[in-house]
Amino acid sequence: MAVPEIDEPKLPMTVDSPIIWAEYLIDHKALRAYYDEHNIKCFNCCAAEAETFAQGSKVHQGGPHGAFDAEQVVADLNALAKKHPLDPDKLEKPSLLRSIAAMLFPS
């Protein structure tokens, strides 16, 4: 049986990239600012670990925060990643909910 290939977070991200990749590629302060400006609640969300940008935009249609244009968000985030790459020394700690989810559902 062949071992499945595991993708590593890399640029450019696409609409089919896991949302979590943004947290591995973009400075957290810049990413939070972008998400806040666009009313996107993906930062530090446990669903972002498995959900792609395309899936996330569909899941949130009609929700309290509304849908987002996955193509536009990914284009913006790719540009943001080039401007504000992640500095591993400035990582934010995961939320309590995300930490609990990681303990209950280890990958």
C-alpha cells in the first residue's frame, strides 16, 4: 500500500488549500487584521484545519458572518504572505477550544 503524500503549507495557496495554511505562512498580526477587516472568523478555528477556502466560503453562506469570495481571499492572502511572512518567534498560542480539539482528535 502506498503512503499518501502529505502537502506542506506553501505558496501560492489555492481555494483548495486548507484554511489553516494561512496561519503557517502569514504573520499572525497581519492575518488577524485582514480577517477582522473582512469579517472572516477563520483565525484559530478548529474547522480551519480540515476545511479549504472553497468549503469555508460555502459553509458560511447565509450565516451571521456571511460568505466570502474564496478566490479573492486567497489572492489577497497570497499577497499578504509575501508582504508579511510568518516569523516563528511571533506565533500566537492556539485558543483553548482548538487545544482541546487537538487533544481529543490528534492527527
